Amino acid sequence: MKNMAYAERVSLGEMEKRLPPQFVRCHKSYIINIVYVDSIVGSLIYMADGTRIVAGRKYLADVRKELLAFAQK
């Protein structure tokens, strides 16, 4: 399933419900895989591939909580 792409018209909220728990909403326009989060500095999320994503204020606390829970597994 790695590196496969799918096209489907659903809302991001609906997609978030369908994805496994390691996928979390970090912005109104983005869902990330918590497995690939390298660090969080302020509201910036640094991904393992070097990508920087600005987390929305509404989602940042949840992203931090999920990252901590994942790290403790």
C-alpha cells in the first residue's frame, strides 16, 4: 500500500474518520501521519522528510497529545 494514490471526493473530516489512529488532523487542510513527525517547535511540525507544516491553533494540542501517546507505545 506504500506509495499508492487514490482519488475520491470526500471531506477531510470524513477521511480523518476512515484513516487509522496514527493519522491526525493538524490544520483545516492537512492530515498527517504521526509516525513521520520529527519534531514540533511552536506551531511548526517538522516531518521526517524535512517538510514543515504550520499546525492550526485549533489542532495543535491534539497533535501534541497524539504524538506523546504514540511515543509512549
